[in-house]
Amino acid sequence: MGTASYALALGSNRRSRFGSPAATIAAAIGAIGGVRAVSPIWRTAAIGPSTRAFANAVALVASDEDPPALLRRVKAIEGGFGRRRGRRWGARAIDIDLVLWSEGAWAGPGLVVPHPAYRERDFVLRPLAAVAPDWRDPVTGRTVRQLLALVDRRAPRP
């Protein structure tokens, strides 16, 4: 496999040894390597039981690794940043998800790319649209911009 592009979603809602959630995201991006673009960091409400707001961003990364190898590497980064597996949607120092892969779709034990829930998540789509609005979802054929418009359309208006 040659060099591929990945869209990685990063989220944090707990201070780490690197500082605030936004500083933790910046440090994690620095640890990943091969970063070609980074979205602005968005502050978003928590989903689930956590009451702390999240800092969210997307990084576009070039890598020669296949999806499982990159997943192992980002999970090791999470561990190094103090991430502990536990309650779903709980507070965390860092969460790094493989959202998209330039080679299309991937499914294997413990990993599905594109990320199964990203199409409904404003906190992933908004930063992703800032760096890759024309990236096409390999399953639906829609661009990130179109997926974001669909999520925006479903959101209740104030």
C-alpha cells in the first residue's frame, strides 16, 4: 500500500498533563505525525452522561499504514495521554477516531471505516468540513459538505 490519507477526529473534555482539552488536542496532533491539515478546535456539548463540554477537531493525516496499524498507533497515543477504557461517552483526556480513509471503506475486527456514526455527528462533520468539504463518503457518495447540510437541516431551530 502506498501513502493514503486519513481523516482523524479528536475530542477531549478533561485536562491532561498537556493542559486544557484544546491544548491536549494540539499535543495529540503533534504526536500523530504526517499531519497535512488541522481544523479549528470547536467547543461542543457533551453526549451521554458526561457534563463537561468537549473540544473537537479533525486532522488530515498521510500515512503508509493500513487502517488497523494506524488504529493501533492512535490507541497507543491515547494511552500515553492518559486515556482509560471505561464508560462510554465519559470524560476523557483524548479520543482519536479514524473517520475516513482515502482508499474507501474498511471493515475488520474492532474497526469500521468510515466511522459508523460520523454522518450524524455535527461535532465531527463541522471540523471535517473545514478541512475536507469535498471528501466523498465511500458508502453514501455524499460529500462532507452535503452530510453536514443534512445534519444541520435535522437540527431543531432556536
